[in-house]
Amino acid sequence: MMKLIAVAALAAVTFAVAGTPVQAQNLTGSYAIVMADHTMRASKLIGLAVNDDNGQKLGTIVDIMVKAGASEPIVILSTGSRMVAAPISHISIDKTAVMMPHTTAAMIAAMPTYAFTPLSGGGG
């Protein structure tokens, strides 16, 4: 009986300390996507729609690829029918939208299709 009371007390303390549960956020939520030093949180970018200058959807961020060395990360966009890759510096974020400024749907359509190519030998 003492173990049951101890477990119940521990659970109560855990829920009290944890506070409210984390919920989905929008771009203006308390879980910022862009930090004060202008770095971007990849985990918060994945799944966001990317729009052109007119607010038309170009695609959705499905992944961010980080290469070894000092090269720039690549954003993988799903256009619905295929995937394309662009340097992360081509993504612009404000308080209401994720955008690819000066990019059109025709430009996205002209980009080569991106395909995930795993390391040979099953290294990943």
C-alpha cells in the first residue's frame, strides 16, 4: 500500500512540475522557429508550407539535409507530385509565413527532382 501511495505522489509531483502539455504551434507561438541570433530550428520547420511572394503554396518542407563539413543545409520540399531541394538560405520566415522570395511555381517545376540516396552498404 505504501508503494502505491509513493507512486501516486510521484505522479502528482511530476504532473505539477511539468505544467501544461505542449500543443501544436503557429509561427507566432512561444516555441520560436527563428532564434534571436537568426538560427532556425529544423524540428519546427518540417511540415510547414512554403509560399511564394504572392502567398501561393510552392511546397511543404519534408526534411532538412545537413552535409558533413561547412556546407549549407538543404531544405527538401514536397510539391505534392515530387520533391526538390534548395539551400536553406532561400527560405525566409516572418511572423505569419514561410516563404521562398523571388521564386515561382514555374521555377520550382524546373528544378531537378530530389531523391534520397542512402549510403551504399546500408550505413544509414
